[in-house]
Amino acid sequence: MNTKSESKRIGIWIRVSTEDQVRGESPETHERRARLYAEAKGWNVVEVYRLDAVSGKTVKDTPEAKRMLQDVRDGHISGLVFSKLARLARNTKELLEFSEIFREYGADLISLAESIDTSTPAGRLFYTMIAALSQWEREEIAGRVAAAVPIRAQAGLPTGGQAPYGYEWKDKKLIINKAEAKVRKLIFELFREHKRKKLVARLLYQQGYRTRKGGEFSDTTIDRLLKDPIAKGNRRANYTRIDEKKGTWEFKPESEWIHLEVEPIVSEELWQECNFYLTNQREKRKRTKPVVHLFSGLTFCTCGQKMYVPSNAHKYTCYKCRNKIPLEDLEAIFHEQIKNFLISDEEISNQLHKANEIIKEKVELLAVLEKDAAKISRETDRLYDLYQSELIDKYGFKEKYKLLAERRDQLNDQIPKLQAEVDILKISQLSQETAIEESRNLYDRWSSLPFEEKRRTAEAIVDKIIIGDGEIDINLFYTPPPTNLGSSEIYGSINSIYTPVNHDKKATQPQR
């Protein structure tokens, strides 16, 4: 077993409303709880974002929220710890937006109350659920917008976005922009003469022509402007949509397209001639779909560099020290050694039961301490009332208050520490259950799994695979029952001796 080293840069998010503060929830207690969790995970707290007495109805536009999101985009922090989701945002839309930004920049969200830590396998399920909610919301909005687009398009009205290059909207009508139309016509004439998009872009630059935004024309822009039939007077509307999975534009079925006549910039003959050449060029440059390898992104050399599969080879290769291992060898070793990670159903049940008992004891102790804290608060209030009513002198007040204050300070130290221990245990337990469930019976089913499922399984249970000189370390996400409650998460490691084989082109793959 090896302890996983983490260098994650963490921010702590603290939002305590006025009502919460009246109930005795101080920002300092929330911060201490989050710091103890980060300390147990070996993370470095670099920022604290505080929104004191701010309502959770909307927080995204507050200065602290903007600072936090910018830190995520800049890579200054790679994770955010907060006491519970309602502290981050009570507005569902804002929560979805936060999640999308964190997902885009590879940062983690850690909610202590809900036991969500997206740096763990179980926690990553949170992103899946949030993504589903976000997709549903986008589809609802997109559905309403999509219903209006054909109606506006049929009427010749704008349907969103800028007017095509060479045209402009005026009084809700699409008309020729004389300055841009001159350049667009020149693009067709230059391409008919030279038949090279990059050369056309360079000639435009040399002649001083720029795009609408003042930039240089690229070969991609030239290709788009040449293919769009609006230049010959055929404006297409309601013909594209966004592929939600890929995030790219795609064509709708042609039956849904709406064609409208506009003033042409070039003749039908010139447009057809240029597009004939474009079609021939595309046919010559058709590319095959790139191959995705099973352990891509998970395989590292002992020097620390990530290993890649060159296009002309079938080996994971370290470009720095030229360390290599064939694709089929690494999969065979992983398949054979993964069974050392599997454990029986009875052992799983015993481990989970023991861990649950420990969590239960901690939660019960936490409830006792919180009850004591509430009692101390009430006694302090009563003592102060007696002093104000002059039923106790200042010396008696000082003596009794000192005892209460000492106990209060002890509880303020003990409660966040115990809360952090419970947070760690719960999140580790969820991570353990997910990792074990993913790997159950994996060895027996491996050869029959489709590639996509093998890849998903490898991503779920493998932290990294380290290729050395004759040795392979397969580090797995695995959390055994905690024996040391203050310890950080433990990861399983399978070590295998590897004897490199000289694979030539005539060699056949071993049967497995």
C-alpha cells in the first residue's frame, strides 16, 4: 500500500447568512472544519472566500464569487471545499453554472455535509447527475427557442447571431453590405484562379483586407465563406443545431431547412465552379477516425512523464527516456494482476459494516458535543441576564463566565475536528464502495467487455500506471477500512515484474 501524494490547491468557500449567525453558526467554525478536511487529504489551502451575512438566493454576481470563478479559470485553485451545497448556492441554476465551470476546467467540488468529493470515484457521480440536470435545463430552453426559429426564419426575420459576411441586417431585412460584399466576391475570384485556400488568405492579408473583427482571414474562414450558398442568393435558415454531446454544430434534416432568396454577391456559375474544386479537395483529404487506446492518459514513465502511443507504433512510449511497453502486453498484465485487487463478498460486507460502525460512533459523539455547545450558549445568556439585572456582582459573573468560556472554547475546537473526521470517513466510504463495485468480477468478465466499457472501468479504478525498467506499478483507487482515523485516503497498488518482449511485425499476439 502506498499513500497517494496530493498537491491540490484548494479554496474554502464560506457563506453564513444573518439567520445562521443568530443560531450560533460562525464563519470561523466552517473554515476550521474545511481546513481540517483539506489537511487530512494533504491539500494546500491557498484561498478563503467569505460571504458573511449574504443570502443564498443569488451569489454568482458577488465580488467573492467572481474572484473564486476567475481563480478556477486561471488554475490558481483546483478544488473548492464548502460545508454543504446550500452554502455554495441555493439557486439551482447558479449551482448548475458553477458545476459546469468547474467541470470545464477540471476542478473539484467538495461538499462536506453531502459527502461529495469529485476527486474520488464516488464523488465523480455527482458531476454526472449535475450534468444531467444541466442538460435537461438546456433542452427545455432550447426547445422553446427552437419552436420560434422556423416561424421567424420563414418570415425572413433574424434568428440570432450576426449577419453573414457580406450582408447586414437593416430594419429586420438582410441586405448587401457593399464593403464586405466586395471582399467576399474577391475571395471567389482568387480561389478560382489559385485553388488554394491558404494562398487566398495570404493574398487578402497582403492587400490589406481584414475580417469583420479586424483579424486575418484563415483558410477555415475562406472554406466557410466559399461553401455558404448565400453568396449566390440562397439564404438557408433553420438548418443547423448544436450537438449537446459533442458541443459542435450539425445540420438538421434537409426537410426542416428554410430557403429564402436574397441579393446575390457572385453568380451561380462562379459559386458552382469554386465548390466543385472544394469537393474534390475534401475527397482527397479524408482521414480515418483516430484510435483511442485503453490506458491513454493513465500511463506514466518512472521519470514522471506521461507516455503516448506514436501514430507509427503500437507501444506506450516515453518521449523523454524512450521507455516503451507494447499495448497488448500492458493490457495482459493489467488483466492478470487486477484479480489481486478483488476481494470476496463476505470481506466486502465485513469491511463496510466496520466502517459504518465507526461513522455511527463519531456521529453520536458529535451530537453530544453539539448539545453541550447549545447548553453552554444558553447558560451564558442566563448568566448575562443575571448580571444585567444586578442579581450577581461582577466578581461572581467573572468567575462563572470564565468556566463557561473555557468549555465553550474547548467545544469550538473539538466540534470542527470531529466534523472533519466524519466528513473524511463518509466520503472515503462512498469512494470505497464505488471502487469495489466497479472491480467486482472484473477479471472473469474482462475479455468479453467492449472497449468502451473497459475504458470506463479503467478510468474508474486506476489512478495511474507507472512503467519502470522491468517493473509496472498499477495504482488503484481503493480505500480499506480506516485503522487510523486521522490518516488520509489510502490507495491500493499492484506491482508486477515485467520482462520486455521484442515484438516484430511478424509476431502474433499471444492468446489470452
